[in-house]
Amino acid sequence: MSEKITFADKKRKTVERAEFTEDGRYLRKVRSFVLRTGRLSDYQRDMMNDNWESLGLDYQNTPFDFEAIFGNNNPVVLEIGFGMGRSLVEMAEQNPGRNYIGIEVHTPGVGACMAYAVEKGVKNLRVICHDATEILRDSIANQALGGLQLYFPDPWQKAKHHKRRIVQPAFIERVLEKLAVGGFIHMATDWENYSEHMLEVLQQFPEQLANQSETNDFIPRPDFRPLTKFEERGHRLGHGVWDLYFIKK
Ligand SMILES: C[S@@+](CC[C@H](N)C(=O)[O-])C[C@H]1O[C@@H](n2cnc3c(N)ncnc32)[C@H](O)[C@@H]1O
């Protein structure tokens, strides 16, 4: 019988994978996250071990074959940083004609998402515990995605940390390679300065992206986006919410 993976091993293997320059020097990366501590409960760990075969995907350096993975060729929507995954599972449940891939580096979040997916019986969802920028670069074929969701990404509030924000021109260039024509980019944040930054970055691609906002900036909060944990927290703190929705031309 094959040995069960421990998720401490998985985290070490996937998140701390060192990268090197061609001449062998360690490549220091600017990451969009710090690994939060948080205990993976026994229940979450068991759910991950018992369901990884059917609901989990691992990093690979060749593109995923989505048709083989999902057994259909429905559009695939990628969500980066799903947190505890409740809203992602709800979206998958509400949209059976789409397939969802969720990526999160916070292992207890991956466990919680899987447990909820099992509870809801959703089959059109796969979760990955890895840095999303590496998955986008290596494991997703060009034009393979029907959409990208980025809800309440870490805002990195201090100016000296703005370089750690995941939304940067190079990130959007990569996303554009992976999106099919007609595919969407949907972002939301409760941090006004980040919403302005997101808009500024997305507006740098006028040939490839069409803003769906009537006022050419933000859209009203759409009903189809379930409330997320961080959005709820933002409400408690009295923050506003800004949604951005662009389509690849
Ligand atoms: C502020 S939380 C928001 C979580 C959730 N979307 C919500 O609204 O409740 C941002 C999440 O993005 C994850 N994250 C940040 N950068 C990531 C990356 N490069 N790859 C995967 N997950 C990432 C973090 O671990 C964190 O859980």
C-alpha cells in the first residue's frame, strides 16, 4: 500500500521549493504571501488524505489535461487564494456547467475547502496547494482558462511592500496568455488603494482587455459572487468593496 503524504511534507515540497539561476545561485523570489500558521485539524487532514485523488491536483511542469481531469470540456475558471474556500465551493455548486480550479498556499484552508466540497458533493472542483504564480507559469496551457477569480488578495498595505502584491503587469501578461478569448478576469478588494492599483494595471492592456464597467472603472458588487470570509471581515471594519471585471478581447 502506498504511504500517505503528510501535509507538512507537501507544504515543504511545494512552497519552499528552491529555485536557482542558470549559474547555480539561489534565486530570491518576491512572494505574494507569507505562510500563516494555523492548525490543520485532524478532520481536515483526513479529508485531504482521503480525497486528494479525486479533488486534489499537484504542481506539474507540464500543462494539466483538463478534459481528462474533469471528464468534459466545460470552461475552466481558476481562483487564486481562496482562503477557507467556502465561496469557491458555493460557486462550483451553483455553476455545474463550469469547472473550477482553486489554488491556495494556506494548508488549513485547503483542508477546509476540501471538507466543504465533500459535504456539498461538488465534482467540478479541484484544489491545489502551491504558489499560484508557479502553477500559472508551468501547469496551465496557453488559452486554457475561461476565467480568473482573485477575491480579496493580500493588500500589502505599506508602500514598501507593494511589490509583493500579486497584481502586477507581469502577472496580468501571464494571465492573458492563459485566458481564452472571451475569458474574464474578476477581482475584488476591500482596500481602496489596491483597487486603484488593480485598475491602473488592468488599464495597461487596452488592446487585450475590455473593462465591463459602465463607468470604465468598477462594477457594482455582483450577486453571483458569494460573500467571502475576508469580505465579511472588511464589512466589520467598515471597509468598502470594489469589484473589477474585464473580458479578454
Ligand atoms: C486575504 S486572503 C483572502 C482569502 C479569500 N479569497 C477570502 O476572500 O476570504 C488571501 C489569500 O491568498 C493566498 N495567497 C496569496 N498569494 C498566493 C499565491 N501566490 N498562491 C496561492 N495562494 C496565495 C493567501 O494564502 C491567503 O489565504
